[in-house]
Amino acid sequence: MKNEVYEQNLVSVKRKFEGWAKNIEEKNYKKMRGVKVYVEESENHYLIAKVEKDKKILYLNGKYRPEQVVENWLEQQGELSFMTTIIIIGIGNYWHVKRILDKVDATMNVMVYEPCINIFLKMLETVDMRELFEENASVALVVEGINQWELKYYISQMISLESMSKVKLYLSGNYNVLFQKEVAEFIKDVKTHTVEQIVSWNTVLRYTAVNAQNIFSNIKYLYDGYTISSLCHILPPDLPTIVVSAGPSLNKNIKELKNAVGKACIIATDTAMKPLLNEGIIPNMFVVVDGLKPALLFEHKDISKVPMVTMTPVSVESMDVHKGKKIFYWGENPYEDELIRQVAKNQPWKVDIPSITTGGSVATTAFSLGVYMGSRTIILVGQDLAMTGNRTHADGTFKEKMDEVDVTNGCYVEVEDIHGGKVYTSIDFRHYLHWFEKMIKQWDFLKVIDATEGGAKIHGAKTLKLKTAIKNECTKKFSVKWRIDRIPQIADKDGKKTMLEFFLNTPDKLDEVKRKAKQGMGYYEKLYKMAKKKKVPDREKEKLLKKITNINQYMENDYMSGVVMGSLRGLDYVFRPTIYDAKENEKDEMIDIAKQGAIILQAVIEVVDSIKGYASETIVKFAQKEQKDREKKDGPGGE
């Protein structure tokens, strides 16, 4: 007998997911074993879904009033506000999905995760679910056994920093009992993504307080600096790169690295430099990414012999202490972008400072750099990613003898170690561990060897003793130093002249941002007063809002404004959850816009004054000195 509900659902599925429909029609799927799904009617004539598993029968969302469960949930949530993300675990009897979809609008996202394909197939036969597959519906549907590989993608798309505080979770009845493993894995994926977002944002917040100061202190080093674009593929693919980190296990095998000198590209992290130099090992380069690293890590007589790979927002102390060659990757700041754009216009060869893939730490950046340079074998040393021996770093880094930490204080979690046991690690280290594992899987052309001899197990990497890894992989002599010594500087003579003019113009450009901010403050004040009036002509309101839009566009697009706004990210985050809240009426919304806009622009004005002080004491003084030196060398106005 023809099932009209099933046929209608399948037509809708075909429109949105043609591949799904084909697999369903051809039964190209595997049902969950030992699971039977039944449907019946409740006393109120609502569909009841029940599942038999492990000799137990459980009702989904109750037996007598299944419709009341979702009504109670909706009442608890109150008004669903703008940009809300709703996650539904379990299609169940579908009634709750339908009711929730009735409440959402086009600004909201809904993700439905069904861990049991048996339930999904049964509902296709039983309930009209066509609205779930509408073309314009902002609904993501993931069903185990059909498209489970899309789960992480949808999580990343639907849960952002902006929406994180507005995520609502609906767990269908008894799913956590019937499908405990699947639900736990799903929740884990959501938590992992959330932690990654928080780690990323906390890193931004950590640096923004010093970001502008570091940029203006360090940008002068681009004048005689180099770009990593000159390092792209300078290494033969069969030459391994050894990434040396400062995990506690580095003390075990650091002496072995002497046997790799001249037969590998040795890239050190900043904290590993002093232990290496104390052993008489001169790496080919070292990486610095941290805006707050102390000078003590770089206080060694040989530090300047080693090229530094870095970016402009890093620690001022590290840049000033190091007097050697500095090679830059993209500093993710608009001031640098505009400077390089101007330089590229005024010299004959193309110049750029590219970014490299990084997982947020100095070690992950060094790993990516080795791949960028051309190596197809990466050997990790000192990459414990754990509190091996209850220590955070190797001896000789921050202290000659590192103190032990209390790993039982609740701040650390257990992960698998290289021997199959357990070892404690921090949340940050675990994040970097997952990054390594993800990249090893993604970059399947790489051979990755973990020669750390301690710490967390990095799945996908081959675990070897460092002595064995060097013997097997470091078989040819190659002078990495010779190649690095011959890369060209970022700017030629004309490019350097452009840089100096750009630096000297910085205070005037900051004054322009300040003038725009003051102008915008005036517009917001008018908007606030306008909102207080009983009636405002639409034309007058639209004219004012257009002026505000122009100011906002300037603040978003101008490179110097970008530097200033970059120092206000913490303030921006305070407003993130509230800017999406709908107001009761247009006047309240205008008042809210005026208040928040005025606060941000007032902060812009204050920050401009601080940044102008940094600029005057750093790049302006540098440019004035360099111009005088050029005039002494070339003569006034001469070449």
C-alpha cells in the first residue's frame, strides 16, 4: 500500500538532499542493530514514539502528554531573541521539532542531530516533516548513518563567539539513556568547538592590551627585515625539519640534536633557545609568537646568531634583545598591511608577508613553518604537551631547575601518554595536541615523527627515540644557513624611503581617526535626542542614520582605525551578546544604538591619544633618525 506521508517527505528530501533520497530509496545505509521503533497515539491523539533496545522499551518525550514536554521547554526559554542557535538532540516523535521551528525566525539557526537512523526512517514513514527540508529553512540536519561526517562542520558554522551565549539545547526524552554513547560524543564535539572558540578569543583578549604598543615598537624592524615568502620551498622535500620545543622531556635527549646539525633544518621555539645554546647547538632559526614573552628567555650571548621568525605584534623585549636577522610572517594588523602595500607600489619586485597555518602556539607555528619551507618529514622534540614529571617546561628555560606543579588541583586533565598510560595536561596543551592530530591527518603527505620521549601521545605521529629518528632520516648534508643568508630584504632603497614617509605620517593619520570619532559622537548624540522626541520625520532620521553608517564604514575599513579598533576588542566583546537583543520598540532601539555607539567612539578617542604617544616615541623617532642618517650618507636631497 502506498504511504503518502513517506512519498511526500521523500520528495522534499530530494529537493534539498538528492544524495540522501537516493541512498534512502536504495536502502544504502546500515540500521542501528538491536533497535526497534514503534509509534502509537496518546490520549490527546498525539503521536507517541517508543524504542525497544536491550530488552527495554522507553517512550520518547513521555507516554501520556508528549506534547507538553516541548511546551514546558519553550516556556522556560522565554522569548527567543535575534541570532539564537537551537540544538535539538533527537527527532523523537517530531512534535517538539515542529513546535520549535514555529517559534524561530530567519535570523536564528536550528541544528537537529539524530543519533539513530532507525528513528529517522520511522518518522519519514509516519510524520509530515517537509518543513524540515524546505530550501529556505535555516535548519541543519545530521543523522548518524547518513551524513554524520558533516556534524563538525555544522557545529562550527552555527556556534560562533557571537552566538555562543545564545545557544539553547533541547534533549529529547530518554535519548541520553538509549543512545548514551552517541549523545556523549555529540556533546563532546560541541564542547570541544566551544573551548576552541574561547581559547582563540582569550588569546585575542590577552594580546589586545599590548597589541598596538607592540606593533608600533616592532614595525620598524621591517625596515631591514625579511619575509617568510623568501623561505617558501627552500628545503628539499627529503630534508627533515626538527621542531624543538621546551617540554620537560627535552632534558632527556637534547644532546642527541648535535648529530642532526647540518643534516636537517632545526627550528626552535623561543623557550627552547637557551637550553639549546647552552649545549652549544645553534638552530637554523627560532620562532616567537607571544606578545608577552619575558626578556629572560632571550638573554644569551649567542641569541643574535640565530635568525628569528616572528610577527610585528610579538613581545617588544624579545625583538629588542635579539640583534640578528628577523624574518616576518603576517602580523594580522592593518597598519602592516597598508605599509607593505605602499612599499610594493614603489619598488620593482613584488613583496608580501604571507601568513602561515598555526594552531595558536609557538610549536604549532614552527611545525607549519617547516612544512611551508618544503620539508615532508617533521620530527618533534620536546613536544610533551603535558606535565611530564609534573613540570611545565624543561630545565634551563624560565629557571635553571623548573618547579613541580600540583597536577591534582583540578586545573589539569588526563590524556593518553606515549607508553599507553595516563599523563596530566592543561586545557591549552590539550587543544594544541588536537591541532597536531588534526593537521597530521589533513596533511597526509607528511611523515611526522614524535621523538619527544615523554608526554602525551600524538595520534598519527610515529613514536621513535630521537637517536633512531636522526639515524633514519638525517642522512644528507645540506646547508640551511647558506640558503637563509642569501634571502633578500623586504624593501630596497625606494621601499625603505616609502616606509619612513609612512611612519612619519602616522600621527596625522591618527588625528584623522580622532576627528572622525568626534564627528560620530556628535551624530550619536543627535540620534539619542531624536529618540526622545515624540515624533521624528522619517527623512530626518534616515539622513542621520546614513551619516552614522558612513562613520561606521570608515571605522571598519580604514587601516589606522583598524589599529585603534583592534585595541578595543575586549570592549567589543562586552557588547556582543546584547547587540542582538530585540528592543520593544524603535525608540528603545535607537537609544540603545546611540549609547553603545557613543561608548565605543569615546573609547576610540582615548585610545588614539595613547597610540599617538606610542607612535611618536617609536616609529616617528626611528624615521627621523634614519632620514638624518640617509642625508648624511647621500647629502641633502641627493642620492
